[in-house]
Amino acid sequence: MVDADARRAAELRALIAEHDWRYHVLDAPTIADVDYDRLYAELKQLEERHPELRVPESPTQRVGGAPAAGFASVAHDPPLLSLDNTYDEAEVREWHQRLLDHLKVSELPSALVAEPKLDGLSCRLVYEQGRLVLGATRGSGEVGEDVTANVRTIRSVPLVLRGQPPARLDVRGEVVVPRAAFEALNRALVAKGEKSYANPRNLAAGTLRQLDPQLVAARPLEFRVWALGKVEGAPLPPCHSAALEWLETLGLKTVRADQAVGGLEEVLAHYRALLVRRDAFPIELDGMVLKVDRFDVQQRLGFTAKSPRFARAFKFPARQATTRIAAIRVQVGRTGTLTPVAELEPVALSGVTITHVTLHNRDECARLGVRVGDTVLIERSGDVIPKVVQVVESAPRGAEPWPFPEHCPACGTKAEQEGDFVAVRCPNEQCPARLQKRLEHLVGRNALDVDGLGERLLQQLVEKGLVRQPADLFRLEDAPLLELERMGEKSVAALQAALRAAHRRPLAAFLYALGIPEIGETAAEQIAHHFETLERVRAATAADVEAIHGLGPSAAASLVAAFAPKSRSAAEVDALLAAGVTPLPAVRASGALEGKTFLFTGTLPTLSRAEAEARVKAQGGTLLSGVSKRLCYLVVGDAPGSKLKKANELGIAVLDEAQFLALLASGPSATAPATAPTAAPGAAS
Ligand code: IVH
């Protein structure tokens, strides 16, 4: 009986290890969660009945033991070296030339390997007779810390190797936290009022050195091998790429899937492709690592004091930097929202100089605890707009916490916070700052498009009381204009001409110009297209508006409220009409793309973006500004980025330029793919 139990326990251990491998290493599970749980529960019960079956390599023993008092030291042989960095292609070419010089050859006698540089924590694993016996941090490179108990909780680390493992195997790799898991964990920490982590690397580092394995097990750590260390009892593969391939047969997860092997030009091209895919990559990358593939050539090249000659990191532009907050000012928006903005000591970040960053709202200021004089970590990720991640060094003692203003800085009205909204607002409809913002929007390029009416001029018009509502712009006399700064006869005449031209703008531009909450350019265009005239828009009910494909109830309610009799905006529209600003009715484009929505991303091989968009509109199609379920087609060019990933997730049809042109020529039904392709044509894989 006990024999049968021992056999069953061994069988269950093997089965669970197999499914762990399929799930955590291959990302391709072949069993439902409930069935897996059943196997696990059965093994646990068996081990409870027969504690002698509870062997260290049992999957139930990943999280074992009490919290440690500290970590033992581990010597690394060979040491875990660091890499010299390069930052541009010229430096990589120089490195390549130095390799040739060192070997005294004109052609490198080995391929190069380019692979992602994962932004985590380096870690070394040792297996003896196929069993995990050590997990260690890098430490100084020569000596690290024994974190075996923690590493055992990482599900992509096999406790027992598959296939035919060598007598002893030493591998090196990166402990990482995938970005999505990092963000989810940070959100949960913030919700609990706890401190969040600045980036996935800090989270991985902070977690791996936790003394309680129980805690580590609850964190979403993963492990990827990027190098083979010493091997005993098996022949060494001839090169790095083959070594990783071999390690995969042993059940380890490596960076091989995203490697490129080839000459200098190929690996440089891989860098460019990787940089483009950076935001779509599930793990944060800080660049690419270039390695000479063949081990014998690596050996001939050897090492300098602290890094190998045969490898280089080719870094991506940094996304994070630290700088000091010089001042905090408050902007008043069109709808009265008070937005704090930190003025920064200028700092370079992924190719641009950052001089200010939004602090969003009062809650965010409180969460960050910012003060003027603080040094902050700022980040510019895929979304381009920089943000403050955290305060890294507080202002000198005595500096006051920054007080969010109680009153509007422009008009002095007491600020309000409505219900659950985080925004603090100036409720004064007459607030000059609000009016100024509304006017800036009104005359903007995609709105009434009044040339020569910039911020400074509007500010003077508002300050002098010449303009109190939009229609006043169209009733300005020359005389008071001539009194304004830098306004001569010529500029006044030009301004008046520009204002006259704005009298007849398309209905969509007019609607957008009104700055109605939730009615952006796309919505305005859809509304104009649907109702055709301003009169019909004004007569529409919420239900009429909601009938437009893609407009939700809250946008509909906002539009209807804006035109409600006696509302301020209705009065302003009447005044605009009275001043001669009358929108042109929309002409219904009756094309083959009627009701179809499009979005472009990346550079198309032949069409310019403007041209492609014009063709969509000409055939009655609508352009969207982001990927959502409303989108019918995503048209991708070079460097498609995160939009493609999102479209694939939502199952949206993805077209390349040729497919797009075919669609224009023949109408949607002919070429619309039944299912979305999973990768962009031409995108790097
Ligand atoms: S190879 C002797 N490959 O980057 C070779 N390192 O800046 C040493 N890293 O300490 C490193 N991804 O923690 C290598 N594909 C990769 C890597 C990688 C991330 C980390 C590693 C190393 C650091 C060097």
C-alpha cells in the first residue's frame, strides 16, 4: 500500500512539474486550472498521510520553512561580471572593430547574438544531479547571497530539471517582474495606502532579498536564463545560442525566443526592432545585449578587469531620471479644473529635455508628498508624457509640504471638489483663466482656426475686458485692438480677416470649438455627420445622440445639456450666430466606408498619414484617436508600437497599406479579414 502511495506521489510530482513547465516556461498550459488543483490537492493529502513522501523537490515544497535570520554568503565561480555599456550604433561599430583588431582578423570568426537586456536582478542557479541546490544573488559579482528558499518559490524555476541533466549545472539569468503584474501590484499597494515601487527592477530586488519565502511566493517573480555557467558531466555546447537551446530542453526559460543571430548589421537591425517593440514587450527592457556567439572565440577575446570583451550592453534611452522641483504652479483649465504643475530643473530623458511635469490633482500631490525643493524620480514611458514616480530625496528640513490652493489662483473664488471626483475646480463661470482657456480652444486649428490669435493676445483681450464670451471676439472694433501690445494696422487687419474666415467653418469644427465636455474631434465629426445641421443637433434628444454608433450615454447627456435652453453654452451659441458665426452644414459623404472606423499607426510605405486619413474621410469613414472596441480597422505601417498589441488583444482587424488600399478600391466586405492577423506585416518577430 505504502509502495503504491510512494509510486503515486512520484507520479503526481512528475505530472505537476510537467504542467508547471508548460504553464510557466512554455506559456502553453494543457490542463484546466481545476484539474491542476486537483492533482496538487491529491499530492498534498498523500504527503500529509505519509510525511516521508514530502521530499524537497516536491512542488508542494516550493514555499518551505520559517523566515530566515539573514542570508549566507556564496562565492561565485566564475564571478558574475557586469557589462560595458554602449549608447549608439557608432560605439557598437567601434566595439566590433576592436574585436577584429584584438583577434587580428578582418572578419569575425563567429556570429553575433543580440538578445533583450532584461531590467531585473541577476541571479545564479546551481543544479546537482538535476536538482536545484542553490539560488544566489549577484552581490559584488564575486560573492553573493544565498537566496535559495526564495528562488524556489519562482514557478518558472524548475526544482528538478527535465531530460538528461548533467551532474552539475550552473546558469545565470535575470529575476524579473512582468510589467502588467508590476502595475497591478503597485495599484494594490497604493489602494492599501502602502508605498509603491518605482519600477519592476526595484520590486524584483526588494522581493528576492525578503527574509520570508512566504512573502516572496506571493510576488509575481519570473526567471529567464541569459548565460551558461560551469557544466560538469556533459559536453559544453559550441556557442551561446546553442547553450540556451540546450538549457531549454532541460526545462529552463531563457531569452532565446527574442534573440537574433547574425552579423553586425543584422544585430543592429534587431536593436532597432526591439526598441520599437519595447512598450509591447511584457518585461521591462533597458536595452539589448550583444555577445560573440562561439565560446572558443569568446575565450580568445577574454576579459578586462570587470567585464568580458566579447559582450556589450547596447542601452535603450533611459525612461527615468531624477531632478529637483524648482516651483509648483497651478493651471486653471477650461472647465475650471485646477492642475498643479511642477517646474523642474531641466533634465534630459529619452531624447528630450523635460522642464515641467503635471502633478495631476490634489490627491496625487498628497500621495507623493511633494514639496518645492524635493528631488523626484520622473519617468517617461510609452505614453510619452512624463510623470513623477516618487520623491527620492525630500527638500531640506523645514520646507513646508506644498499646500494645494484653497482658492482659484486666477480669480480667487473658493475652489470646490464635487462628490467623488478627484478634481478640485474653480466654480466661477466668469473666471478669466477659464475664459482664456475656452477661447484658446475655440480658435484652435481644428476648431474655428483663427490665425494669429495666440495666447498672449487672448490674455490681453480678457484682461482688458474686451472679450467676456466667445462671440465678443467677432465684434471687436479696430480701435481697441490697435491699443494692444504689438498690434499695428497691418496685424489688426490680418486678425480681422482671420476672424471673418472663421464665420463659415464646417459644423464639426464648430461643435468641437464649443469645448463641450466629452465632445472631442471624433465625436463632433460623428455628430455633424449624423445630424448635418446645427438646428438638428440642437433639437436632438439624448436617445437620438446615443443612436450614433460609438457615442456613449455620458457624451450624449453632455451634448444635450450644452444645448439645453437657458444654459450658458446655448446663450453663447446664440450670440455667436448673432455675430455672424454660422457653421456650414455637413455634407453626407456617402462612401463605401460609411459607418467604418479607422486608426493609423506607424509610417506607411507610400501614403502620408494625412493622405491616408483624407481617403478614409472621402469615402465616408471615421477616424478614431485610440484603439477601442469601436475600432473596425487598425492600419499599420513601420514601427506600429503598442496600438497593434492592443488591437490584437481586442481582436480588431489589422491591415497593412496594401490591404488598406485594396479595401478602398473594393469596399469593406471584399477584403475585411475574418479574423485579425496576430502580427503586423513587416513587424519584427
Ligand atoms: S550577459 C558576462 N545577458 O545586465 C555576461 N546580462 O549590465 C554578463 N542582463 O548583470 C551579462 N539581460 O543582470 C546578459 N541577456 C542578458 C541580460 C543581462 C539582463 C543584466 C545582468 C547583468 C547586467 C549587466
